[in-house]
Amino acid sequence: MLAAFTFNTTENLPVGLLALMAQDLRVPFAAVGALVTGYGLTVAVVSLPLAHLSRSVPRRYLLTGLLGLLVVASWVSALGGVSYGLLLAARVVTAAAQALFWAVMGPVAVGLFPPERRGRIIGLLSVGGSLATVAGVPAGTWLGAHTDWRTPFALLGVLALVCLVAVGALLPTSRPQDGHSAYGAAPDRRRFRIVLGVTALSVTGVFAGFTYVVAFLDEVSGLGGDAVSAVLFAFGGAALAGVTVAGPLLDRFPRATLAVPVATQAAALLGLWAAGHVPVAGVALMMLLGASVAPVFMATQSQVLRVAPGRTETALAANSAAFNVGVAAGALLGGALLPVVGVRGTFLVGGLLTVGALAVLGMPGHTGARDGADGDGAGGEGRGAAAGLGANGRTAKGRYRTDAGS
């Protein structure tokens, strides 16, 4: 959880330190912004290849190595950050480490607990990631403003070092293919592809509008600078509340915990387009959007662990890639349509894309486990999947090899 918090804070911290970094490094704002967008694109590109290349490395060694890269890159950013090129290189290294971290951390964490607690563990990891938005980035921004922009990066390096020591000391050494979390509990290639489609469409939808949220709150809702900051903080708090509430329900209600947040996200985006010009409605709908966005990705991660047709770390890497492609595609689409539809119209586009994600979710094949059917959600599936593995490494239905790379 602390490692998830540290990685996500590192990813988004330049957003809060934009002006300080641009002034000190003597580069345009856009160049500092590229440290964030380039980070996401790096994750999207390298997630699958790195997951495939590292599939035989014991997870204890792999995670300590990834955290070691985060320590070094953070301290290079802090202590050697006198050059934009050096800082950019450190960001690329960190992004590659994060891409692989999210691919392997889920299966590792889930594998430490009984199968029926899969969803709850994914929920805890999501809480750590959401705390980065609510507390990590604001705290880092405040610290940078009162000291130097390098100080928060140095502190993140210390947190990463704490995580490295804890993982190295406490995580057991085991082969990646061992344990119930190494493979999907109920492998289904069609459902897996549907989940990836939902991830890509829903994330593209939210970022088509949310990329321009400050302009929306200012120009459409008529809120001032301090009010905009308060709304964004409330958005992060709503996201944290959303994953906190939904996380414990993932195992028992796998379908509802994905369908409800996607539908809520669509309603919030369309509502902002229709009623965002009313300040009270704009604020309420923005919080509703926050409460739905984070649970969507959390639920897709949980679904991927359930339906992965091969190794779960490869499947999670694919979902992470779909997420980051959605971020980039949404920002690009919103930017392209902005001169045509205006900032308000980007939320309409985002809402329609999310409706598309909901339609994909309803396609035949995405049934998941029947909500509440066996009283223990993933536990029943995990036992069934384990019992169905034959000596030749295939499921009882003979459709998927358990050592498939994707």
C-alpha cells in the first residue's frame, strides 16, 4: 500500500510543482507537463514487454529491484536535477519500474491471502493509489512551495527505501507460477478482452473532459481559484471514499462493482455537460465523478485477476496499458475537439464514450461470477479453477494453457 502511494505520488507530483520546476530548469510549462504525459505513455508502451521478460524472476527479487530503481531515480531527480534531460531520464526509468510494479504487485499481494479475499486486497492497493491524489500530491506541492521542488522527490526516495527494506525482509521467495494468484480464477479470453475494452473506453471518456477540468470549473461553473482548488481536493476525497466503500464488495458482487461505477461515471459526465453551469450542481457532479472513476479501474483489476486467460501479471500489464492509452487518447481527443465543441462539450463526448463502455460491458460473455452466488465470491472460483487444472497444464475445458503469456 505504501509502495502504491509512493509510485502514484511520484507520477503526478510534477503537476503541483509545474511553475517551480519550469522556472528553476528554465523550460516551458509544456516541457514539465511532458514529464507527466511522457510517464504515462512509457507505462503504456513497456507494461506488456516487461511483464513478459520478467515472468520467471522470483517476485521478491523483482519487487526489491523495482523499488531500488524508484529510490535511485527519486534521488537523482532531487540531488542531480539540474538538467531537464537528466530529470526526463529519471522519469522514464521510474515509469518503467511502475509499469512492472503494478503488473506484479497485485498477484503478489493477493497470493499472500486466501482466494476469497482477492477483491479486498486489490481494494487496499487502490486505497494506497488514491491517497496519492488526496494527500501525496497536495503535501508534496506544499512542501515544494515552502522549501524547494527537489525536497518532495528526496522524501519519496526515502519512502521507497522503506518499502524496499520491508519487501526484502518480509516477502517470501517463491516462483512466479506458484500460488492461486498466478493464474486467473476463471479463465475466459472473451471476458478478458471485454474488460480491457471497458478500461480503455471509460478512461478515454473521463480524460476527454477531465483534462480540462480547471477551465470547466472556471468558465462553465463560474468558480474562482480557491474554490477550484477546494473542488479538486473534494474530488480526490470522493475517489478515496469510492474505493474504500467498493473494495470490500469486489469479491461478493464482481459484476455490480464494475457496472455501477461505469454507469455512475457516465451519468456524472453527462450531468456536468447538462447542468455544470449551475455551481452547486457542478460541485456535486464533480464529486460523483470522483467517487466513480477510481472504483472503475479497481474493479477492472479485480476482474482481470478473475478472468485472465494466462498469467495474471501479463493480464494486469495489459489492463495497465489500456488505462494509460486511455489517458493519452482522452487528452488528445478532448484537445482536438475543444475548438469545435468547447470545454463543456468535452464532457458530453466523455459521457458518450463511457456509455459506450457500459454497452461493451453488457456484451454477451461478460457475466463474471454470479453476484453473491456462493457467498464467498472469488473463493469459490479459486477452488474451482484449482480443481480444474489437469496434468497437462490446461483447464478442465481444455481451452487455455496456464503458462500462456497473455
